[in-house]
Amino acid sequence: MQLPGKMGDLDFGNWVMGLGAAFIGGGAGAFSAGLATIIVDPHDFNIYTLKFWQVVLGTFVISGLGPFFAFLHTKPLPDIKQVTTTTQTITTGNSPPKVIETLKETHTEPLEPKGDN
């Protein structure tokens, strides 16, 4: 399926992966928040109760949304894919020429943040 206009030139794969990574990375601390509830109230919150998993899931979603929207703030649209096609013709002796086509795809990746010195 071809996307309309220049939409097919956008690198949606890496962009969606970045969104997912931001959400999962942000929500990863949710289990530790759930463990903290076990320490505070072990009678009502343990791994066998629904309340525990509701706290973990709720915390995961809330913690994951911050980095998710921060990623969208810094990268609201995917980068443009740059695809280069190279054709190489090899001729050896009296045999017919052999044509080899190679594709080279380049895309932009975010820079690592610089630490404060």
C-alpha cells in the first residue's frame, strides 16, 4: 500500500519504535511502585490481589505517558527516509554483463543528550 503524497517517504518504523520505547521505558518503574504498596499495606496489596495489579497498570500508564508525549514534543513527525539505488555492471570475458542492484537506506537518528558539566 502506497501512502498518499510524500507520506511514503517518512520513516514510520523507527518513529513508532521510538514512541513505544519511550512509553515502555517510562512505565518500567510501575512494578517498583506496586512493590512499594506491598510494603505499605501487605494485607490489601499483594501479587495475588486485583488491587495490586490495578495499581501497577495504572502507574505504568501514567508513568509511560510522560516520556511518550515528551518524545512527540521533540519529534512530532517521522524523519524522511533517504533511499539510494546503485546499479553495478560486471563484465567478465565473453560472458554477458551481470547487473547488480543494491539499495542503501539512510535515516536520521537522534543525538545522545549531552550531560551537564
